[in-house]
Amino acid sequence: MARPTLSDNILRAVAEVLGDTGSGLTGSEIARLIAASGLNDPGPITKRERIYTALAERQLADGSPNNVLAFVLRAMDPVRYRGEPGVFEVRRVELNVALAFAGLRLREDGQLEPVPAAATLTEAQQRASKLRAELMRRGVAADVLRFCEPELLEGNYFHAVFEATKSVAQKLRDRTGLTVDGSSLVDAAIGIDGGRTPLLAWNTLVTSNDRNEHQGVVLMMKGTFAYFRNLPAHIPKAFRVVTEQEALELLTIASFLHRRLDAAVSTSPTRLP
């Protein structure tokens, strides 16, 4: 069965993603892809208009989106992004917001698959999960994504943050065998007040600089639990909106704490000098 043509708005959205001034294809890349796809190159105009015009003219001539989609597949061939996986994921997510309205999805292997067409922008954005793509581009710790994957796909930033902080506490318990939670867990696992040696450390704790560095992580972890773990636990979601930007920043902090715990080593229970 012949595939219906893509709407003008979808073509423009695809062109905006691939021809974005800051993050899109370069002019030379566009020229090569247009030639390889058998499209007519409209020449040196803006990148977005160049892609849109080439796609729109070919689809009109064909009465089919096949060559348009072939262009997208060439542009999103994963091999082209072997040194920039984050760029691939960000573009893929943005394209999927537009393609969702045509009942299409670009998979991680760079291939298209049919899906039920999205009816609303919210639905299309939730499917694409822009925030998840940006977290991947930043190289956020895998444990953060693993613990809050369902919430990210739903666009539920409030609980995505909540789950990510729970994952930090769980790793702290897993590394130490402790069963407490919150500030009590931090104090028992990595606290150094009174000259005690923590169960986990990131340096020798011999110099004042060492101890200051360690104490900084202690305070950051306590502040993290106090701010965006305890807060969601005690305030109804309706009264505490977590924006996409705030979630991105908070999940990045959670990633930093995960990496600190991954790098920590177990210590002997002696007192500091």
C-alpha cells in the first residue's frame, strides 16, 4: 500500500531539525545528501529552506514521500554519528516529534517503523522524550536513566527527579550495607565529622584539602536529598511543578553523585589524623 504524502508542516519541521543553524547539518553535508538522494538542490539559500524546498519539490513530483524518507534515513545513518552519539540522539528525538504525526518513528538503529499517528503535540513530545535525549548527550550516569526511564518517557519530571534521588540513596546502601535513609544514611556512610573515617572515601583524607573535597560531596548529597527528594515526598505534585529545565539540572546533579559513589573506595574504620 502506498504511503500517504507528508504534510507541508511535517516537511518544514524535518527541515528545521536537520537544517538548524546551531545543531543541524553543515552546508556541505546537505549538498552531499541531496545529491545522494536524487533531489534537486535549490542552491545557496538558508539551510532550512534548502532542505525543505528539495524535499517538497521531490514529494510533489513523485506523489509519494519515499524519496523524502530516504533522505531522512541517509541523514540519520548511525554510522555518520559514530563519534557523536549524543548529536544523533538529539536529532532523532526532534525528528520523531514531527514524524509521530505521520505515524512514523525513527529507531535507534536509524530505521523507520510505523506507529499509531499522534493526535496532539503533547503525545508526540512524550513519545520522543527530548529530555532523555539531552541526558544521553550529556553522558548522564546509566543508573539515573535506569531508575527514572518510565517517568521520562511519560514526561513526568516531578517523579523522574524523585526516582533519581532514590537511586542515589540505594547505591549508597548497596555500597555500605547500611539500611537507614536520608541524612542519617549520608552521615553513617560518608560523614567525617569528629575525625571519623567514612565507610567510603574519594581520597586519602590526609590533608585539609582532601577532607574539604570529601566534605563538599557530603554536603551536596545531603542538600540533594533535602531539596529534591524530601520536597516531592511531602508536597503534592499539583503544588510543585518541575520544569524540563529544572529536571535536566537536577538529574545532572544526581548523575554526578552516582559517579562519585562509583569512584569511592571502601576504608578501614579508623579515626582521621
